[in-house]
Amino acid sequence: ISHKHRFIYVEIPKAASRTILRVLRRGDLEIHSTTTRLSELLRSEPELMSYYRFSAVRNPWSRLVSTWKNKVLDPKNPQIVKNTRGLYKGMKFTDFLEEILNSPIGNDLFADRHWKSQYTFISDDDGNPLVDSICRMENLEEDMNQIFERIGLLEFFPEEFPRLNATREKDEDYFSYREFFSPEQKNLVSRRYSTD
């Protein structure tokens, strides 16, 4: 939240959140963090309804593969695996997907924030959006530029837009998320994340 510039950014994990936070923490934007859900925040502080609210989302298939690579395969991130029944370090993607799609840990009531439905971060309890703009990770720089223009802070927009945690084609472990899903799995993910 920036009270000085009257905007709220809603962070959704695995949807360019580190990159956006780095951009927002540049200059004198006076950013304050909270872990309160947007719907609860707006209920408890109705004056924030006048603030410009935005977030970024990611293709659900890509987000799942990224979560698996970063939170299940990467030995530097053991917490989620340790704290989530059914997950184990180094598990195959198909096994991870099975847990997310067919066990209680995949249900939004119990899901870790890294695979919880993205709409739950930015909507009220009835599923109505509470944000003014949604950036797509695939068009992040262009979408963020438009938001900075909209909130009157174009002078804070970086000349070189950072890309944190990005997997690049030149990296030896580059992947296309499409390669990870069978046709049936694609459909299951589509149903699970239909609102996203």
C-alpha cells in the first residue's frame, strides 16, 4: 500500500511479485506491506476503496510448473515441502500435479498460496473483482507501464525493467510449461483453475 500515492498492489505468488515489488520500492513511493486479504482490508478500512488497486496474474499451467520447479525441486526452498502433507522433495511433476488436483491440499480452503487460485487474492467472497487493473505476467512491462501512467508515477518507471526469478531461453534448464501436461492433465487444470 502506498498512502502517499494512493494505490494498492495485491501480490500473487509466482506471478512476477518479486519483480513488481522491486519496481514499486524504487524512489519515494513509501510502500507499506500487509498480509491482510484485500477483501478484509477494504472492509476494515473503507477509505481504501478510493485507492487504485492492481495485481498481476499468470497462466495457471505455467504457474504450477514454476511452483513445482521452485518449491519442490529446488533444495534451497524446503519449507513448503516440509509443511505440506503429500509433497516430498524431488517428487515428479505428475505426482505433484496429482496432489494439487486430487487431494485436500489443492482445495483453495487448504492450498498453499503458491497454488491457491489467483482470483481469491483479488476478489470478494462472491468472486467479484476488487482491483481496477490486472497485469498479465506475459505482458508485464507493458501492463505495468500503463498502471504507472494511470497512477501518475511514470517518472518512477525503470528504464530497464527487471526480471527476477525469470527462466530464460538461454538457460540450460529452460522449459516450456506445455511439455509438462498430457491432454487430460491440461483439461483437469483448466477445470481446477477455471475462474482464474
